[in-house]
Amino acid sequence: MQLFRRAGHFRQRPEVCGSGQLEKEGIPTGVAALDDILAGGWARSRVHLIEGRPGSGKTTLALQFLMAARDRGEPTLYITLSEGRDELIQAAATHGWSLDGVGIYELVPPELSLDPSFEQSVVYSSDLELGETVKLVTSAVEESHATCVVFDSLSDIRLLAGGSLRYRRQVLALKHFFNRHGCTTVFVDDLTEAMDDANLHSLVHGVVRLEALTIAYGAERRRLQVFKMRGRAFRGGFHDYVIRTGGLDIFPRLVAAEHNDGFVDAGPAPSGVPEIDRMLGGGLDRGTSSLILGPAGSGKSTLALQYAVAALKRGERVLSISFDETRRNFFKRARGLGLDLDRYGDLFEFQQVDPAELSPGELASIVRRCVEDKGARMVVLDSLSGYQNAMPEEQFMLLQMHEMLTYLNQQGVLTILVLAQHGLVGQMQSPVDLTYLSDTVLLLRFFEAGGELKRAISVLKKRTGGHEASIREYRIDTSGIRVGEPLRQFTGVLTGVPRFAGRDADLMRSQDATGQDATA
């Protein structure tokens, strides 16, 4: 690691920096996802601003930028007026990084450094006049010949300036200095003071804001927004991100219109249960979304699993995301139905997620990775009640789900959504209405007949073709799903309060020796 010291004379930077022939291609930010959001990374030889409250990840993102430049062989410089050299090294170590080769110029009180060799490079920033501080900084840049610079932070310059007019002029002077020397520069601002009259956004080439939102329960949600990037068609809106070991992991907002490549329809996907396929006119169509709706325990997850196993038997890759069920219980339930999912190996990917910890952007990235990188042809979300808990408001959930379903449909993926309704029998209500987003809706119901609790299945709608209008009884046992004949002797099954006018002999019986059907 290089630590630059004060000196009386500095070497002049190469003439090319002031020749006006600046390269126009972008500079990687150190995070590929942010490069995508910015439509090419930072602009070369321009000044940018990363702003956010303390703890939002500004320093981490700035270090990723400089380390990427170092790895490309470019000279770098991290100018710190707030954090010491040791603090930066420690922060980098928590991510498994080494700052060797990254230049650091610190303006901190000398008592923070016990090494006498560093006494000339550390000064009391609070005791310096603004002009002297800036002169030290510019001299360090000239001495290092850095082409990628981080200035952390502008809050110290704001305090030294003492007023908004002087502060604005000084920032403008720094901008011209860095531009004249051909430096791709990132200013860091912690937003500890709101000075709208300073209006930094108008001075810099691009602005990225990092935010950390506190929710009622669970981990804080972090999101990123690009306010401006001159000459770039950047991706606007909020983009979720997390800070993990290894730096910022950013999840660009999913825009379905960017993935409208079209697909060749390969025909319907059957379930493997002939009666259900007949009800659906041959099966569920690829490139559509299907909603399985019903009360808890009615067999929604089992029906979704039936479609997944049928796809696996055809050699198709399936992604199943569960908000409510652990991996152990999921595979145990599958074995109870005579289904061995382990035999399909990598074709079946099961992801158990915690809605209190997962952001919507991260969920979308999981789906995209499995579809685009691994070629998944079926995605199961079980259940949307858990997904709803990951969203701050129902309105945002509908917008997010609309974008994701549109994206999956355009990729030719068969999407199966599971949604639990409130209650077990009688009138039911859904926590959120997604029927208008779904191409197919299957409704499951409990009803009572002959002193037994029974189940019924029906198809409420199918946009892409005809479907059977009847209501059929079905059972779940160790043999899997069995579907009976239409319930013509009943009325009121869908309301949960049916009236039976037929014979008990016309209804299905369990095949288990105990007379009990398997748990759904």
C-alpha cells in the first residue's frame, strides 16, 4: 500500500491529461450490476457523487471502484478526511480485501498514528484553513499521478468552508482540478447536513444515492437510486442491494420490456394427471402464469409439486422458491407422495427464503439467474402470502409481480403461483388479488359430505384456451393426486357450504388401509 506524504515539490502529470483529448468510454465501478444500471460505469475523467447516510455502504462502494482500477493497472488515490488509514484497512479486511497498491492520503490528527514515519502526512484538518487543506489534496493527486480518485468526504470541506457559497465555490474548484488532470473522481458525501443551497447535484457529472430503510421487523432494506448521469440512458428507479462479505451486491430493477425476445411455443405442459389435463384443455400453456388458490391444507403445494415432477420427467429444469416450508419438510412431503426429487439432481433447484430478510430485488435476481444462466423452464412461487410480507405495501407487490410475470412469460417459462386464502371453510378472502395478473386460475375448496372432509378442484379461467367448467372431487394420498368425476349432485361447493343431492357411493374413497388420506 502506498501512503503519500507532504513534500515541497511534485512531479507534473503527463501532458495528455490536459490536452483535452479525454477518453469517452466508461470506467468500471467495481460492481458489474452498477455498471449495467449506469449504462457503462463512471464517465472517464469526470467527477461523480456517491451520497448516503452513515452505514449505507459508501466507503465500501468507493473501495470497490479503486480496487478494480488497481487490478487494471491504473494508479489510484483514496483521499480521506474522516477515516484513518487503519480504519480503511480494517474495513477492507472484513470483506477479505487487501488495499496493497491503492494509494491512501489521510488528513487525520497525528495522535492516531504512532508511526513516526507518518508524522509528515497527517495534520489537524480542523486547524487548517480551507485553502491549505485543498492545496494538500491537489498536491497529493499531482504527486501520485492517480487516474482514479476517491475524495471522502465533502462534509469536512463543508465544515471548513463555513458557508454555502464558499463551499460551492470550493467544490467547483476541485471539480475543475480533477477534470483538468484527467481523473475519474468519486466524491463521497454523508448527508449529515442538508444544504440545498449548495446543490452538489448540479456540479457533478453523475449522482448515486444509497439508502438504508428500517422496517417494522426483519433486516433493514437497502436501495440505490441514480439521480443523474449526463449523456447516459441509465436505469432509473430504486434498485435493491445488500452489503455482504465481498462488497455491495446490487440487484438491478427488473424491466420486462428489456427482455422481450419472444419464444417458440412448444405446446401445453401436462400435469401427469389425465383428469386435471382434461379440465385444462390439455395442460398449462408455456409462457403463461397460473395461480393455485385455496385455503391452507387444501393441496395447493402438492398440486404445484405434481406439475414440477411432470416437468422434471420431461428433462426440464425447475426452480421452486418456498417462503413457508423448509427444505427438509418439502422433501419429506414429496417422499410421502411417492416422489423422489433427489433422483433428478441439478434439474430441480429448491430455494428456501426468509421474507423478513429477502428484498424483492434479490428475489428477482434469483429467478433471473436460474432462468437465464441455468435454463429453467418452470418457476414455482410458494406462497405469495410470504412474498407479500417481503414487500412494504400491497401496491408495490402488484407492480413487482406484474413485472416479474411479464418477464417470465416473455422467456417462455411456465410460472405457478400459490396463494393461501383466509379461512378453511365457508366464505374465503384472499390477502391480495392476483387473479387479473394470472392467465390461469385453479381454485381448491374443502367441502363436507357423509361426515367426511373432502376436497374439490375447478378451473375458474384460462386465457389461452378452453377449459372444463365442471367442479371435480380430488384426493391426496400415498399414491399422489387422484381426481374423480364432476360433482353433479352438489350445489354451493365453491362457497364452502355445499348441498348434496346424490349418493355417498358416487364420491371417492380413500385407498389407504386406515381410511385416511395423506396430508396435503
